[in-house]
Amino acid sequence: MLETLLIRSRAIPSEPPRRRGATSLEPDRDRFGVLKAVLAAVPWLQVGLGTLIVMLAALVPWGTGKVLGAMDQQIVAVDVNGEFVGDTRSNIERAASQWIGQSYFSTDLSEIKAGLEQRPWVESAAVRRVWPGRLVINIREKKPLAYWTDGRLVSRTGELFSPGNPEVAGNLPRLAGPDERVRDVIRMAQGMNDKLVSHGLLFAGLSLEKRGAWTLELGNGIQVVLGRDQVEQRFDRFIAVYETRLESRSDEVSRVDARYTNGVAVQWKSEVSASGPKS
């Protein structure tokens, strides 16, 4: 009986051990499966090319700086070109000589340009480099149109400027008026000059008072008072009267007042002399 029981106990397999607290068993997962999947999804060729491009891009400025540093020279000469009336080539060269000895690549050309354009006669300056160590400067001067109030000059573009040598502009008309009206004065003067030339008369000057009154001066010394209103009509009336009545006696006329409705008033030089002080 005992023998039978022993044999039977060997035939029945023992139950597998259970983990404490576990209700079921699952096979172990691959701990590196997720990492392998991520690595497999990365496009390594594109990443490599991108990294290479970034590295090359970072090296380009460094390499360029090294090349330019090796090629850099000092500025050894300055060439100045232009037609000069108010300024001189030697003065411009002397002003630009401060950049001789400076770095060819590092020198700021815009700074040179701005410095030269501060000169009274310079309208514009163009600066360029010429390898290996030369600057070429092209200067365009202001073209004076007339003398302005207080001895200043006005350019053809309507800019007022005060050079130290305005007399080099030569024999120019004289314009006067408020500074903010300079373009109005130029416009009026040009229109009158065109008409005077067509009638054989010379334009010498034009002034505009603060209250708006215009006075014209001819090349023969005659002053023409035009006032504030209907200035162009009064100017045309003066031209008509001058051609019919005054041209033959122009050397006797001192002043013409064209502010009248139907004619002009003439002041003769003899009247001026007679009204002057007597010794």
C-alpha cells in the first residue's frame, strides 16, 4: 500500500512555482526594441549630409577671413577725378590723404564718401577700391546758378551753400528772398530770363520781399517793381511798354513801376540826380 502511494506521487508533476502577488505570467519583452525601432527610422544619410553642410557653412566665414587677411594691403595712393571750379584737385587729395596707410579691405568707403560730401562745393562723391592699394574718387561739384542773400550761392538744384570763396563763381545773377522760398525765386527768375532774352534784354537779378513783393533788375541797371499781385501780367506789360516807348531811351531810365492797371510809371536818372543831395 505504501509502495503504491510512492509511485503515484512521482507520476504527478509538481505545480510550477508562482511569483508572489502575480496573477499571471507573460514572456519577457526585448528591452532595446524601442531604441532599435527609433534608430532604424532615422535617415542617417540625410543627417550626415546636413551635418556636413552646417560644418562647411561655419568654416566659410573663417576661411574667407583668413584669405582676406592674407591678401589685405595698405592704401598707398588716392586718385581724384572731376571738373573743379570752386574746389581743387589738390585740396581733395589732401583731404583724402588721411586714409593712406589704412587697411584696403577694412576701410569704410561710405565714411570717406560722407566726409567728402561735407565739403561746401561737393555735390556728390563716388569712392571705389582698385587692387592692390589704391582708392579712386570721382567728385561732382555743385553748379552755382546765382548769388543769394548775404553772399551765399544757390546751385542749379536749388541748394543754398556758403563756400569760403563764392567769388570764383564769376558773374552771376543775384537772387534774394526768404530761404524757404528759394525754389519759387528760381522758378520765377528762369521764366523771366527766357522772355527777356527773346526781347534782347539781360536778366541781372530778382528779389522777393517777405511780404511777397517782387522786384526785377535788368542787365542795363533798370529796376522793375512788380509788386505782389498779377506779377506775370505786369511783367508782360513792362515788356510791351519798354519795346514801344523806352528802348530808345533805356540809358536814361532808372526805375519802372509796373503796379498800375493801365500802364507803368517811369523814374528817370535825371530825376534821381536832381533829387539827390547838392554840395
